[in-house]
Amino acid sequence: MSSVSQVHRLTVNTDIYMLNKVQKWFEGFQQFIPYRVWMQCNLVLVEAFTNVVDHAHQDLPPDTPIDIEFIIRPDEVELWVWDHGKPFDLKAQLEIALKRHASYETIDDIPTGGRGLIIAHRIADTLLYERQPDQRNCFIFVKRFAATPQELASS
């Protein structure tokens, strides 16, 4: 793997059927990071994308863009997803979800509704949701890893 960052970008319309295009795009990164990390990132990407479509952009035109950026470094990846919806307080929503679902033993036991935030929180090394100067919101997920050449070859 190169010591230089790889930056990959995709823009799609606000349409749940674009998830297939997003997934096809993301499949191309399997060879660059450990498989487990790729699977975790893929899960977070699906959650973030569907939340933008279902919540942030629910009242916006279907041609409203969703911008996605995936940055690959030798020891970490970053997933950035921009939306044009009303901002929300990630920390507060995460606290609510964690309290609401505290009695469940595993993530699989948790019913839908807040589960995506809990999953992203548990997987991430850094998880942010920030309002940008251009009035967009950006979901930022960072995952660090230590990949050996054997891990990359077996993924």
C-alpha cells in the first residue's frame, strides 16, 4: 500500500435506489484495506446514506446531491458524507439512542431506530457530524487499523 492518501469521491442524487451505485463504487476499495475494516466501513456507509435519504433529505427534491468521500491511508480510513438537510446534534442523538437501547445485550437485539448511530459509534475511532460554512452537514467517520501485508493479501 502506498504511503500517500488515496481520495475517492462520488456524488449521487437523493434516491434510495442510488444505494446500489454507492455499493458498487465502494466495492472497489476492498483490495486496499483489511477486509474487516472494509466491511465495517461499508456498514457505516449504508447507514449514513440511508439516513440522509430518509431523514436529512426527506423534504428536499430528489435531485439534491449527496456527496461521499472515502480517504484511504496506510493506517486509517475516513468516510465523509455531506447532506443538505437540517443539522442535528450527533452527541445528543447518540446519547438518546444509547440510553434507549442500554438493556439490549447485542447490537443484533436492538430494533431499528438509532441502531445505525450506535453501530457507527462502536466501530469508529472518531465520529463527527458538523455544519459546514457552505450550509451543508458532514458526517465524518474515521477508522484506524494496523494492516500487515498478510491481512491485505487475505482480504
